[in-house]
Amino acid sequence: MVQIVGERVSKGDAIVDYEDKVFEDIQAEPGEQAWILMHTVPFEGSVGLVNMLTVTRINRKGFDTHLVLYGPGSLMASATRGYPKVGDEPFPGAMSYNRQLQTFMDEGGHVYACRFSAAALYGMREIDMMEGVRPINPLDVLDAVLTARRAGALVMQTWTV
């Protein structure tokens, strides 16, 4: 039988060197932009939430930061989430998308959501989107990328199916 050598860890113990940072902590130069595009299903994995945490971190580094939600990603901007009533959190984390998007917008980030995917695919009206989210035409998704390209911006695009 295999014998495990060592002591059991306790709550609060570090099991990795979390203080060792390898790369320079880069901050935005004045006028630099970041455009993050997400095509992902809310709650189908960690991608959506991790990307929202990343976009918030990019914004805090001083970038003029834009988040474009399209396809199923537009559902992340739903203002009608909750159970049994709108805004209620039936389980821990159920409102995490709304909270993180609100934090991002409160800190100056720009959020856009495709009105085609919202309405045609999911039956979500523009009025059902969180306040501060700007509905966009589906043709704007490509033009957002081209706008970012012209600006020499950082661009991150993520897809999940």
C-alpha cells in the first residue's frame, strides 16, 4: 500500500508560491484601448465569468475597455435574472454575471450586447438588458473588431459552444 508522506495542510496554508510574479505588471499608456468579445453560454462553464474578471482587471490597468457580448453571450447582460423574483439569488453565484458586469460598468467599462442574438435567438428585449448595456446591431460585432484594429487595441475573443 502506498504511504503518503507529509503533513496535512490547514485552512490558510499556502500550497504554491503565490507571491512569485514572473512578468512585469503592465499598465495602459494614455489612450490605449482593449476590446474583449465573448460568444459564450452563461453558466455552462467558467469561461464567461473568468473573462468578465479579466476584462475588469484590464480596465483597472487603465485601458479604455470595451466588452462585446454576442451570440449566447448577450444573455449575460440580462436584467431579468433571479428566482423566485428578479434579483433574488436562488443559489450562491446565480447573480455573479450581473454583479461582475455592474462592477465593470461602475468602474468605467463599456458593455455592448447584440440585439439580434438577444431577440431572435433568446426572446430577450432591449429593455430586458441591464441598465448601462448598449444594444448593438449584429453587423456591429465585426465593426467593433475593425474599430479595435484601427486603434491598435488589445483584442481578446473567446468562443465556447
